[in-house]
Amino acid sequence: MAGTFHFDAEDRSNAFITRVESATFGDGRLAGIPLAVKDNISTRGMQTTCGSRILEGYIPPYDAHVVELLREEGAAIVGKTNLDEFGMGTTTENSGFGPTTNPHDPARVPGGSSGGSAAAVAAGMVPMALGTDTGGSIRCPAAFCGIVGLKPTYGRVSRYGLIAYSNSLEQIGPMGRSVADVGTLMEVICRHDARDSTSYDRGYAHAPSGEIRGMTIGIPAEYFGEGVDPAVAECVRDAIATLESAGAIVEECSIPSMEYALAAYYVTCTSEASSNLARFDGVRYGPGVGTKRSWHDEFQEFRGEHFGREVQRRVMLGTFALSAGYYGKYYAKAQVAKENVRRDFLRVLKSVDVIAGPTMPTIAFRFGEKSDPLSMYLSDVLTVPANLAGVPAISVPCGRVEGMPVGLQIIGQHFADEVVVDVAFAFEQEGPA
Amino acid sequence: MISEREVESIAKLADIRIQKEELGEFTVQFNAILEYFDVLDRVEAAGEGRADLVNVFREDEVRPSLPVEDVLANAGSTEETFIKGPRVM
Amino acid sequence: MKVIIGLEIHCQLNTDTKLFCGCSTDYRDDPPNTHVCPVCLALPGALPRLNTKAVEYALRVAKALNLEVAEECEFSRKNYFYPDLPKGYQITQYDRPLAERGVVEIEADDGTPKEVRITRIHLEEDPGRLVHRSGRDRAGYSLVDYNRSGIPLIEIVTEPDLRSPKEARRFLNKLRNTLEYLEVFDGEREGAIRVDANISLVGHNRVECKNISSYKGVEKALTFEITRQKNQIARGHEITRETRHFNEGRGITMSSRSKEEETDYRYFPEPDLRPLRVRDWLDDITLPELPDARKARFVAQYGISHNHARTLTGDMKLANFYEKVAGDDPVLAATWVADTLLGELNYRDMKIDRVPPAHFADLLALVRVDAITDRSGVDALRTMLDEGAAGEEMELPSAVVDRFGLRKAAGDEFDEVAAQVVEAHPDAVADYHNGKGGALNFLVGQAMRETRGRADARDLGRRIKELLENKEA
């Protein structure tokens, strides 16, 4: 039954950039359910900033495909959640609208870049939210905030209306308190959309099953290597043991291309971003650009003033990676590496049903803990391979270290989103509270 | 290693004004990151990828355009139904 | 000094919608920014969708110009900043274009056939349009209209095979004509064709000349540029390798300070579009009769001269018009269309499609049965075209002929005029009998004046001569 949802939950974590106090909703599977949407997804008539001052005040005249689907199913969209500017970050500290804090410990980051969505769910403000995942941006905050987050197979959810950061890697995906909620939201948003030429016609209609008896789970050595906090590794090994005791068969495996996956990821995403973000020149939207001086002068000043530091850093890195004389060394090589990662996953996933490991190498960082960009980038090492390979991956809470949540990551074959959901669901049924 | 001058010219190519005093820090960070990217030098192609999804088209059928008010609504400044931009002379 | 010219030609394809969105391409008389959507305005989050018709049109061109179509091709982004470029990049094709290696035959300056090699053909989108208003604030800002943003273009690149501005002009005419025969292009649209030319003198640096937006402009720009370069060399200066812009109004090229120079376009594959494998579409493309084939057929089928055939097939609409009026006397029709009508149209700056074929056929019928003289025919045609040019409804030539009494003088009237002239000019008659050759011409001229051109001079001459001979006898 259609109606209005009064959204009065207190936002202690700065999870939202824009809130809708009275959200109307229609009939459907999500009727009356308050839903949060990451602020890099276009919402008609509702400010969409991408966490950037360069889009402050921008009101899209159209809805993203996924937002249309949410509305069709009656969801009450109660606001737009905070993120690292344009999705560029692992902590949600890089937002033009201030950082989001972790509901489990306000001195720690919620992870990123979908930190606002994860915090809103973890704080109980909404049961479900949409996030986006370019190199772990759904799974990382899901792990850090102790919720469930799914990065679908590349091409399964339309990107139409998602403000592009790295087109060839990113997907919109569901985040929620439980695997069942994530499954429900996935059923709603996974619809073919002709407006996204990279979208496949592979709908999702699946009730999660806890049955994993006889299923094979591959454990890549690389997911437990250097840089992974031993306490986190142990927590995840315990989780895998739980799956084994539920009837799954565990096998060691290896993904050698992990050696360079992170570099390939950062070259690809910064390159694409340098081009994607060229449109933010202040002419058609955002705070207006000056018109008195020559265009390069006006654009340079506008972009220097309104982009945050991390965005400037990545746009410049990508500009460099594509520039004459460096394209072959960086961009072209990264594409070869990306193909190698895809092949590694295809090979391993021929002999196992899913791959499992930690979502993040550590628990949520304290604010300011990662001060230099490279050490921050390195923390994405376990999430980026699924984006490079294009395969589905889910993060499900699997315990705590120092009182903070740890995420178990389950990665499946292309279009086997149902399988990773099933394994996560089985773990949720069996695993620790 | 790239120099501050190179970083400056990249910033120019990206149409981003960087303050002089920030240039040093950007350069140090870039060099650390680029050094890490050198791992890509070791990448050898395991085989050519062949796209599975090709020939995605739209029919040549006219769809409604946006109302001109919506086109202009987010623009910083307009004149009649033009959008104002910086000068090009 | 040998001249070397290569061309890059951008032609708008006449699809109904833009290259990557469903906005209509027919914005000619509409206000700025009324044919715009999230895609062509580059709103954040919008994604391009490729128009299948544009690909098919480009393939038609590739087939007609004998290019090899790639087994797989893709789109790339060309990154640069400019106020008319909404995304900050243009979607184009770069290292994997649609088709490569073709050839077009033209006539060289010496009249011999010559092959111009085509390097490649690719698809790309047009940017928006900038307008500058004069006034107090002039040049203080630019005004952007995105109606043109996303119009499909094909870029056709030639090898440096052209040797003179005239050859370049002939090549462009041939190309335009071919594109029109293929029905993928409307050459009369503003900005439908834009040309960049690379020009050098052998042994010297190459200059790129951009922004030429008319057929005449190409010849002008090239001629100017060659003279400029020759003068530079004559003065002992080396030619600077640079990009120059053609100023159509002033007919000169000017060094352009910044836009294209030193820009690093950072091309990379467009991640929002999938690759194309469309080579096998060629099997389904049946080319229409192209200009060369049609010219040969005109000579064979209608028995008209090579020159007439070339003129008539040099413009598809003209050729179509000719075939509609050729009728029972195609040679007569060819003469009237190619030698008379074209000149009259040019004089009035009118297009062939303004002339109703039935009207012209009516005129030809009058001429063919000898009902009017050629001169009267031209008069009737002019009257009709003047009416058209003034925006009035055109009269049928037979109606014009009747209204002005232009039908050929014949029979009694004819004899009467001849007799009157002979009667009125006894001196001339005497001169004739004294063997002065000019006298007959004088008398015929007088008779022509009397009939106001409705009589045939030869017929009148014969009649007057008869009268004179009879007089003597």
C-alpha cells in the first residue's frame, strides 16, 4: 500500500549527505521499506553529489536504472549516503561532505567508498542500501561495519545513472543486515537494461539455500599472505572451518596474478577516472565555472578548487598512465594483467565452486591511521581481483577482532552470484553470532 | 622518477590547478606509487582475451529529448536557451 | 615544386537520431539545446548506445570506396578540454577503425584517370556548437548549443595522393556525389562536411590546415597555403610544421596558437561500448548504381556525349531529374538540362529540386516538335524560373508560350513578314542583286526582329532568298 515514510532516525555516523524526511513510496516487494542510495547513483529531483563539492547542488533530471527499479517495487528512498569523493577511497574520509564514522567505534572509519550506506545499515537506520563496488567499495565497508554486501558479476546490474569512476570495473550492488535482505535487493536491481551496453540479460530470481554439502571451496594462499593481520586470518580460517563442517570440501589453490593485480587495478581505475571526470568543468552542472577568461584557465581553477586532493591525485595519475610514451608501460600493461587475473580465476573456478578468504587484510582503521596514499591503496589487495576478473563476490560478517567486525569474502564464477549468496547464507545460518 | 615539472605539466593536461607549495608532496607520492606500478613490467600476456559481448546496438528511432528547462536547470549561467561557457578566443 | 596533399574529411551521416542517443538530428530551425538528453549533454551517469544505422551507413561508404572492413573494431576516447565538448572526450575510433585501405578514382589535372588511396574510415561523434555574439561583452564568454553534440560523423582519411587544389576539389566532389548516391549524406546541410588538409611542398615540412567547411573553401585554402609556402621558401625561410586555421571570410590560413598543438589526446578504448564485429554485414549491403556506372549507362542508354553524361551524373539529384525528363529525345534533353537549365539555375542560385520535371518535360516537348524556337524556349524557361525564385507558383512553359504568343511563326504570317521586309527595303534588295553578301543577312535580321524571335532564322533566310530570286526573275 502506497504511503509516506517519515525518516527520523538520528544520523550519528554522518552516513547521509542528503536526507528525505518524508519519503513517499508505492506498492511492491519493497513497499514502505526505507532504503538508502549511495550518492553516486542518480536520483531524479534529489541532489546527487558523488561526495564532491564539484557537484554540489546538482539535481539529476533522471533516475538511474536501479533507482527506477527500487521505486517500481515501492521502496521509500530516504536519502543519499556518503562516500569517498567519486568512490575514490577505502575509508569514506575523502568526502567533500565530511567523513562517515564507524557505528561500532566512532574513532574508526566505516570503510569505503560505500561507507555511508554501510554505516546507515549497521546503525539500524535502514535495513538495506545500495552501494557501488569498483575495487571493493561494497565489500570493504560491509566487512568493517559488520553487514553483508554483494558485488555482482560485471554486467549483471545496469550502470545507467551511476556516476562513472571506473566503468570497466564497477558494479552497483546490494548491502544489508542479512544475506536474505541482500538477496531480495539483488532480485530487484538485477534487470537487463538496454541503456547500458555492457549489461547482460541475466536476471536474478533466487531464494538463498543453506545447502552447501559437497560444494568445493578454494582457499588461495595469496589471500593469507603478507600484510594480512594474523588475527583476521585466523578468524577467517575459523569461518572456513565452519563451512567445512557444514559439508563443504576445502582445497588449497593459487592465484599467481595477485602479485600485480593491485597495480593493474590502480592503473586502470585512475586512467578511466581521468577521462570520466573530465566532464566536470562547471559548464552544465555543479557550482558554475567562470566565463571571463580562456577555457583552460577557467577549467583549471574550477577543478583545482572543487576536486578534493585524492581525486586530483588519481585524475593526475591516470592522465599520466595514458599519456604519450607511458601508455604502453602502464595502461596497456594493466589490461594484459587484468586479462591474466581473469584467466587465473577462470582456471581456479573450474575446479572449485567458490573461492574464500578475508575481505580485508585488517579490521577498520582508526581515523588518520593510513596517511600516505600508497599504504591506503595496498589495503584493497584482497578485493580488487574480483573486479578485475569481473566475478561476483560477497562479504559476510564472520566474527570480531578487537571488538571490530571481520568479513569473510566468497568469490564465485561469472554469473554465479546465486552460488556466492548461498554460501554466505549457509555461513550465516551456521556461523558465530 | 618524475620531476615536479613533469607533475606540473600533467596537472595542466588534466586541467587541474595545483598550488606551487603542494607540488613537492604530489611528486613524492607519485614516485612512490609509480615505483609500485613497476611490478607491471613483469606481466606477460597469458593469451589474448576475446570479447564475448559484441555488437550491442540501438535502433535509429527518435526518443524524446529533455525539456529545455531541465537542460538549463543545473547550468551555472545561461543566455536565452544557450549555456554560457568560458571564452575560447 | 611538387605539391603533396592529403585530406581528412568529416561528413555528417543523415540518420534520424544521434550516434549514441535517441535525440533527433533534425534540429535545423529549432532553438539551442532543445535536442538534448542526458547522454549528449554528458550528464553524470549517462551511457552511450550505438546507433545501428550509423554503422550500416559507414559500411555502405566503406564498400563503395573499396575499403577492407575490420573483423573486429572498437571505439576509443579522445581526451581534450574544450567548451563545446561536453564529456571532456570525444568518442571516436583510433587504432582499431571500422575499415582501412580503399581507393577512389578521379581525373587528374591532365585528364587521365588517377587513383586516390583511402587510408581509413571511422565513425565518431560531433561536438556541440559554440556561438559568439558581438556586443559589449563580445569574446568575454562563449555560448554553447548541444543540439549538434552527438551527430554521427564518418571521418575519411586519404593518403597524400593529391597533387593540386583542383584535384582535391575534384576528389571532394566525387566523394560528396558518391555519399549522396549512397543516401547516407545530405550535402546541403550546414556544416555537413568539414575538411582538414595536410599540405607540403616536396622536401619541406608539412602544414595541417583545419576548419575548412565548404567545397570551394578547400580549393581556396589549399591555393592560399601553397602560395604562402612557396613565398616562404623563396625568401629562404623553412616551413614551420604547424596547424593553421582557414578563415573562410578572408580566404586565408592563420597559425593557430594553442588548441590542437601539443595536445596529448590520451586515447584508450571506450569502456562503455562493446566491440563491433560487423564485417559480414557487407554481404547484405547492395550498393546502388554509383556515379561512374551511371555515367557509363547514360552514354550507352541515351546516346549522349561523355561530357553531358559526366555533368548530369555529377550530382545525383540532377541525374535523377534528367532521367525523368529524358523522354523520347534524350540527346535534346541532355543538351537542355546540362547546357541551359544548369546555367539558369546557377544564375538564380536555385537547386534542381525546385524545378518540377513535368514542367521541364513540357518545355522539351514544345522544342522537340518545333513549336517554338530555342530562343523562345529559353525565354519561357527564364520566366518560369523567375516565378519560382520569387516564390510564386511556376507556370507551365506551354502556358508562358501562349501568354506571350511565342509559338513559332509559320505559314501565312511567316510569308507575310518576309514579303513586308523585302518590300520595305528596296536598297537592300538592290544590294543583294549587286552581289553584296551582307544584304540577305540584313533582311533576315529585320524579319527576325519583326517576329520577335518566334521564327527560325534559317527558315526565314530560305524564304527571303526565294522572294529575292523570284523578284529578279
